[in-house]
Amino acid sequence: MTGYGRAVETVNGREFTVELRSVNNRYLDCSVRLPRIASFGEEAVKQAVKASVSRGKVDVFISIRSECGDEVQVTLNESVLKEYLAAMHRMVEEFGVRDDIQVSTVSRLPEVFQIEKPQVDEQQLLNDMMAVVRQALESYDEMRRTEGKALEQDLRSRGNTILSYVALVEQGNAQTVIDYRTRLENKLREVLENTAIDESRILTEAAIFADKVAVDEETVRLRSHIDQMNSMLTSGGAIGRKLDFLLQEMNREANTIGSKCTDVNLARIVVDIKAELEKIREQTQNIE
């Protein structure tokens, strides 16, 4: 979701500078800063951002500079100025006050100057501005695509690492049942000494134990979740929320596997699986 884009373009005598910056956020939060002359275009900019971005806190900064310098025209209101001066001269003649009339004094009087703003074609200004906004969005998306490819490679790599750990758990889990049966049989032989051992009892106990520690269902689902993640990464689009949910399911399977593992080495492998899932979760926060 983090990104930056910038575009500068001169259109119809005006230079537009558009900058977009975004950071992670659960939802889309867009704020736009516009000069007063184009304040009417805020909603159009937000809609353009919304069409390209689904999550993140996006700040848009737009400045406009007129090359002609004709945005504001200041003219002297001669009729008002003449009346002011006439009144001041009467004050000097009739009341004997000192004549200290200066330009700096007169210029501060109300309505001496007329400030005229030329008519602005708002639709044309909006069209010109939005053309530059779209350029900035293209730059912004290009940066996000570059970072997205790196994120995709990292997530796929971590998914493959988890699959390799799952294979070790599956192998170790089968060996755990074999080792349990051997320990059980040796223990019975030690206790019963020369008495014949009931083989069916050993098989029953081993089967009960195997059922308790079986992780086949969990590992199959975990593999399926990794496949789903890879499919999402291939399909593209806004997948951040889907990945959030999928990671919750992955963690649930990992926790169940951990609760069933009685072997210390397998428990360590499960810890490694959880560590990789946490790293994926952290990276997912950057995905729209």
C-alpha cells in the first residue's frame, strides 16, 4: 500500500504539480490539498484515486502556477481616489491640519484599488488538472507494481519454506507412532517378563495414540492454504483482506499441529512454521 507518484505538466498556460503519497491503512483514506482556484475539483480527484486504490492512507498535493501571471489583476479606482484627495485637501484648507498626504497612506484606504479575477473556465481547468492527476497515478502505480513483485517473490519463497517444514512434520509424525509402539512393546516386555504379550493390545494402543497425534488433516489444509495464497498472488488485484483471513486459517492449522506434536524436534519445526507465518503476516500489511 505504500507508494509515491509525481507528475508535472504545463497545460493551457498553467503548470500543474501533482504528488501522491500513501502509507498502510486498513481502509482507503484519501485527503486532497488544492489551491483555492481549483477547490471545486476535490471530489473528482478523490474519485480518481478511489478508482486506482482500494486500501491505504493517500495524501494528494496539487499546486497550480500560471505562466501568464494573470490570475489576479489590480487596477486603480480613480474616481474613488479623487474623492479621497479632494476631501483631504479640504481638511488642510479648512482646518489647518498639516498636509502629509503620501502614497502609502492613500493606498490603505478602502476601495482605492480594484482587484479583478478573470473568469475561469472551471470545466477546462478541471480537465487539465485531472490529466496531470492521471499521470501522477500512473507513476504511483508503477512504483507499487515494482514493490509488489518483490513482495510476491518473498511470499512465495516463505510459502515454499513452510511446505518443506510441513513435509518434515509429516515424516516425523509417522516415525513418532512407530517409536511409540516400540517403546510400548519394550515396556510391556519389561513388566511382564516371560509372560506372552497380547499383540492385539499393542496394536490397539498404538492405533489410539496414532489417532491422537495424527496431523494429516491439518497438514493437508495448510498445503491447500499455501496453494490458495499462490493463486491469489497470481491473480493479482486487491488481495490484502483475503490474505489476512487466509493467514488466520493457516495459524489455526499450525496451532493444532503444535498441540498434537509430542516430539520435541517436531515442536521446534512447528515453531519455525509459525515464525514464517508471522513474517508473511507482516508483509501482508503492505499489500492492498
